[in-house]
Amino acid sequence: MTKYFDTLETRSDDERHSQQSAALMEQLARATSADGNCLDTSGVSGIEDLAKLPVLRKSELVKWQAEKPPFGGINTSNVAHIFQSPGPIYEPGGISHDWWRIGRFLHALGIGKGDIVQNCFGYHLTPAGSIFENGARAVGATVLPAGTGQTELQVRAAKDVGSTAYAGTPDYLKVILDKADEMGVVLGITKAAVGGGALFPSLRQEYADRGILCLQNYATADLGNVAYESQAQEGMIVDEGIILEIVTPGTGNLVEPGEVGEVIVTSLNPDYPLIRFATGDLSAVMLGQSPCGRTNMRIKGWMGRADQTTKIKGMFVRPEQVADLVASHEGIERARVVASREGEKDVLTVQIETASTNAGDFEGAIASTLKMKGAIELAALGTLPRDGLVIEDQRSYD
């Protein structure tokens, strides 16, 4: 296996700027060729002018998609799949070589020909399973499309087929390993590619103690790979197929290098030209280059949300979902979602201000609006804090 996925990873700053500026102009031409396009790019001649363009937010994209289904009139091509993410919002997916650019991350982890990747990302409606399967094929690995759940069967399959690598959320690998211990089964997984949630240092160390190298990437359904760890484990290296900016949350104004701000991404994927797309995630640029020799900019990874949206058990929970929960049940006066950790697992707790004394009354409403189950705590009328928070993240990311 070569050290780098391709020569793009070791370009000089000048080479990268020149080549990405040219790619940007081609991408803007694709974007503005769509029927009804109103993006004025007349003042843009390269990356240095990108901040002159408006930021595209998911709320706008949802509106566009309602008016012009399924992709809001964006000039898409080579679409093999249509995926749905919470919102709902719809994303195209391709099956061409490394369409989401995850192969770069898997190569950095050391996954390649001869590996069997147990892909435990979901294949139902959301694109995560397909994203990582596409990346595994790009590096020549074989995929076991395991999906989520059925842990005992996962253990048996991993043993029978000889899985050497795991792809999935950070927490679920521990569930599989603990079940294997309970069953007396020794697994051969030595590499783990995780995403969809925070990789806490204590959990990474637990995997290391088991002989598993665990690296994380930052990807979205809309954009594919945004940034990824290398084995140097010093920050996350920005993917070569995007242009990343850090701006003051809620604006399009660039922050100073090193300051925390919202991640804005322009995709250079010709099949789906998203320009200055606001992720809603917070991060900051890390100065200098990675010791691994990859020369692109680094960020500090996921540092929270620009709004109160948070990710629990690999799924986003948004303030509007909490509002929907309150509206869905006449017995709920107010609600607050709390994210915490227990035994290296995410825990969802829903605090409900109500006159009721039966938590079971609200289980169905919670499952239908938040799309997951959690503990329920009942609070007397008038006792939940009036501090503006509807989602409280109590997890420590240090």
C-alpha cells in the first residue's frame, strides 16, 4: 500500500490554490446553468472571491426541494440513488469511483485490498452505509453490509467471514466487542473507521487497548467527506475535493485563523454543485501541517453546533423536533432533550414538564418525533429551566 491515496494530498499550497480555483470556476458554471438559478457569480474569479457569494443553509435547501423536488433545482448528474435525511432533506448519491471521497480516509487508516470491512452504518433511507461501501470499494476492500442492530448476528458474521475492519458509529463497535466477549468469540478487527458522532478519548483508548487503531472522519450526507484523521492523530485534514471556510456563525464572514466558527463547504463534486453550504457545525483551523506529510489545511474536528442541534447515537436532534414533540401531545407543556454519556454510550433523556405522572404516556410521541427512544423524566409544571435551551449537551469532548 502506498503512503498516500494520491498526489493531491501532498500538493504545495500554490498548486492546491491554483487547481482548486480553476475547479471552483467550473463548478460555478455548472451551478449557474440550472434553470431558475439566481446566483450572481460575476465578481468571482477564484477562491479568494468565494466569500462574496451568499451562504446556502439547509432551511433554504429544504424550501427549494419542496418547490422543485427532489433536489431543489440544483444541477445534478449521474444520480444512482436518492437518500432521505431528517428534515426531511433529500440527497443524491452516485456509484462512480469514490463518489463521496471516503476512500481517502480509509486509505489513511490503512484499509485496502485484502481487508473485509464490516460496514455497520445504516442502509435504510440515509446514505451512510452506501457512503462507506463506496469508499471501501475505492481502496479495494471487501464489504460485509452489516447495517445496524442484531448484534449477536454481527458477531457471528464477523467471526465467520473474518472481518478485519469496522465502519460505523464510534459507540457501536464497543457493543459488538462486548457481545463477542460474552459469547466467547475472538474477533480479528484491527482497524476502525468511525463517524456520525464524537469519538471520545477514553473510548479510543479502550479500542487501542484491544489492538484496534480507531480513526474518525467528518462527513455529511450532502457533501461526503469533509475532513479526516490520519495516523498522526493531530487534527483532521481537509478533504481534497472541497473548499472549506470557517465563518462567524449565522453569517458568511470569515473568522481569523484559529478562531472557532461555523464550517462552510463548497463541494467540487461535479455531480452535485453545492456552493458555500452551511453545515451548522463548529470547528477551528489548526495552524501548520500534519506530521503525516499531507499538506492540506487541518481543522480541530467537530466542536459542537452553531445552533442547539446535536448528534445523539449517531442521529441529529434539532430544536424544531423538540417543538414538534411539544405540539404532538396535549399533555406536554414544555420539553428539554439532554445528551449525556454512560459507559461509553450516548444516553438520550427527555425531560417533560407535565401534569401527568405516567412517563409511558409520552413514549410514542418521543419515538415518532425524535426518531429514537430514550429515558423520560417528568417535571412538575413550571419547573423546567427558562434559559432558552431545548437541547442540552452534557457530554465532555476533552
